[in-house]
Amino acid sequence: MKNHPYVVFLAALLGLVCVTPLRAETLEAAVSEAVGSHPAVSAARAAYDASEETVREQRSAYYPDLSVNATAGRLYGDNATSRGLSVTRGAGYSWLWEGNASLTQKIFDWGETGNRVDAALARETAANAGVLGRQDEIALRAVQSYITLMRATDLKARAETNLANIRGYQEKIEVQVQEGGADEAELNRANDFLLLAQNAATEFEGQYQQGLAEYIEAVGHPPVDVLKRPAALPSLPESIDSAVSTAIAVHPQIAAAKQSVLATDHDRRVESTSYLPKVSGQLSYLKRDQDDIIGGEAIDARAVVKADWAYSTGGAQLAREDRAAYLNEQAKSELDDAMRRTERDIRVAWATLDTSRRQQATQADRSVATAKVVETYKTQYDGGSRTLIELMQAESQAFDASVAYANADYGVMAATYTLLAAMGELVPSLHSGTTMDSVADAEPANRP
């Protein structure tokens, strides 16, 4: 495969990962393993390898064709003229030995061979872009599954901590009811808070298992250690128009579509030469030996120039030319469609990222505020001005706020990488060398 920067980078990453057991703990390593081992990428690489062979096949038309034929056997003939007028018997037998060798070289074909080679080269380039596009798709799936599992792990831990806190309060109220310091209504409310906490823990456990399944499908195996959070997200263009311009220039799907237009245009030119005679040169040598009665020894050596012309009276050539023209129009429409879909994906991802950032800022403030309420209620509870029920309610609200912030926080991360993938810049962004820190070390200053 051609040494495209994407491919070189992914091969280098995979080589680094292979030094140790294949277990991804960082986003870069997960993407490298996914791209290096996913069958969808392997299939795209095989398609590219096949396109290389097609190029070699078409280029072979520039060189002469060698043809060798040999015949040996027993011949029976019942034709008196083949044995001369002096023959009196009506039939005869003979041994037959015949050899023929020819060398044929195209001299002029109106650009047919050149256009066939150019079409094959364009398809080879498109196949290479197809590999890069498939790598980007798998890389995005790996990134999304990585973030999903990281988010689910975080929320699962938060839910377990919240459940432990709520259970502790519920047990205290239970004791108070037994001692007459609280009534059944407070216990019922405490049980309700406990059920809500248990339901949240169950829900996030399910999300964790789902995220784990997605991670295994994308990367090929489960992680064996805590997933690490990127220390910083990759930089993005300043505007949507800049993002679209970048995608038009580098996106693999658009590059593949452009090459398809070029390939089908060369196909159309190939078919336009089918009405014209093709000129070739030929060297040939034939020797025939018929022994015994029949006879007929012959030697034929030639050096000739041939002009071959064929025309289909049923319209096959015209149909092929029209078909090639329609396929070229189809490729142009598919290129336009790819560009429109790419711009749409970028605009959607941009809007999602903008919304996630706004939600992150709002939920950060809310989470900090509810956490302060919990601390205030604890102090007031110790002073006797708050009840356990009020403290449980504050804890539940703080937990909900922290979950909302976490969803927005991971949403910003996912939207950032989704936007980069829509631009065709996901893999290069991972190539930038962004360092990875643990989740705890990489949390923003205002992260609850």
C-alpha cells in the first residue's frame, strides 16, 4: 500500500502497542488496535491490493504478447488432392508435427491502453482512500466506544457511592423509627429515595455492560485497566466554513469519489475508441511436418503490420459507450452527494458540540451549587435544624446534577471527536501526540 501519512502513523502506533500485550489503556492505543485488527479494515486493504494487480494487468498491454502453439499426433486424410494426382488409394495416414510461435505488439490504438491504465490507477487511488475511510470509520467507532465505556464506568461509580450514602441515611431513619424519634412517613420517603438510588445503580450497571460490549466489538478485547482520559482535546477550526473546506480537501470518502469520477471518464474514452481500427505488429514462425503418405511439410515466417477493425451492427459498441457515459454521470452525482453529506455531518457535529459545551457550563454550575447545599445541610443537620430526609433529598439532587454534568462533559468529548471524524481529520488529530492522563488527574478545575 502507498505510504500515506495516516497509514504510516497507524502502523507505527500498532508496532508500539505490539511490544506489550495487546491491552488498550489509552484512547490512542485503543484506536490503533481497532484499526490494526478489525476485519472491515482488512477487507478494505484486500480490495486495495486487488486494485494494484488490476493496474499491473492493464500496464501489461504496453508490452508484446507471446503466443506459442504445438501440435503432435496421428493424422488421417481422405482427400486425394492432398497427396497429389498420382495417388491411387482414397485415404492415407500420417504423423503430424506442427509448431507456431508469434510475437504481437500494439503500435497504435487511439489511446485505449493509456486510458485503461489511467482508469485502473484512479481506482487504485480510490481504493487507497477507501482504506483510509474505513480506518476513519473504525477509529470513530473505537473512540465512541472508549468514551461510552469511560462515561459508564464513571457514572457506575457515582451511582454506587450515591447508593451507599442513601442506604446509610435510610438505616439511620430506620433506627430512629424503632426508637420513636421518627414516624413511618419519613421511613417511607427514605425507602423511596433508596429505591431511586438502587434503580440508578442498576441502570448505570446496564450502561456499563453495553459500553463494554461495544468496546470489545470495536477494539477486539476488553480493557484490563482503568481507561485513561485525554489530557486535552484536539484543536478545532475556528468556523464551520473552515471545517467544511478542510473536509473537501482531505476527507477520504470525497477523495475516493473524485477518483471514481476520473476512472469512469477514462472508461468512457476507452469505449469511444472501439469504432476505430487498431494497428499492431506481428512476428510469427510456423513449421508443419506431415510424414508418411499424406505429406505436406511447410515453413511460414512472417513480419507484418496488421490493422484490426470491428463494428457491431447490433449496436453493442454504442451501448457500451452510452453506459460508460451514464456511469460517469453517476460518479459525478455520487461525488456531489458525498460532499453534501460531509457538510451536513460537519454542521450537525458542530451544533452538537456547541450545545454540549453550553450544557457542560450550565451543569457544572448546577453540580457545584447542589454539592454546596449538601455540605450546608450536613452542617445544619449536626446543629439540629435539618432532618435526615432533607439531607437525603439534597444528596439525591446533587447526584442527579453530577450525572447531568458528567453526561455533558463526556458529550463534549464525543462531539469533538465526531466533528473531527466528519472532517476526515480524526486519525491525524490522534497523531498530534496528545498525552494521556488518568481520569482523576485530567479533570477540569470546575469538574464536580
